[in-house]
Amino acid sequence: MITITLLGVRMVFLTQLPKEQLIAQLENGVILMLLGMGTVFVFLTLLVFLTKGLSALVRKFFPQKSPAVVQRPAAAAVAVGTASDAEVAAAIVAAFVKSKE
């Protein structure tokens, strides 16, 4: 078996390992991968259900109050839109000319 020593760490390549040891390491790797993925899946699933439950609990004990609708008089609504089309067009032309300077 050929080994390489790099900074005091002995490296053995996969092709140099005996077949039984290689299969054992691959099995251990797959088991470790499945355990890790299972742990993450369980944690994220638990997180989703806890978040939904806490949200429902907050909505039950602290309901959101609807904002009061304030009615404006019709005269105030008309007073806001007093600019005529000619004034708007003049403002647009003035802004366009100013941007070309």
C-alpha cells in the first residue's frame, strides 16, 4: 500500500484500500448522511409546525383590530384634484426642457 505523508497526515487513496474496508467506509458514510438528512428534516418539520401553532395562538389571544375608515367630505376630494390638464402638461414640458440642459 502506498501512502503519502503531508504535514504529518498520512493519506491513503481509496483505490489502495482493501475492498472490505472500502465497502465498510462507504456504508458508514451513507448511514451518517441519512442520519444528518433525517435530523435536518425532523428539525425543519418541527419548526414549521411550531411556527404555525404559535401564529395561531397569537391570533387567538391578540386579534388584529380593523382600522377605522375615515370618510372625507366630497368637497375635499374635489379640491385635491384642481390641477388642470394644461398645467400638468406644462410641468412635464418644463421638466423635460430642464433635463436636457
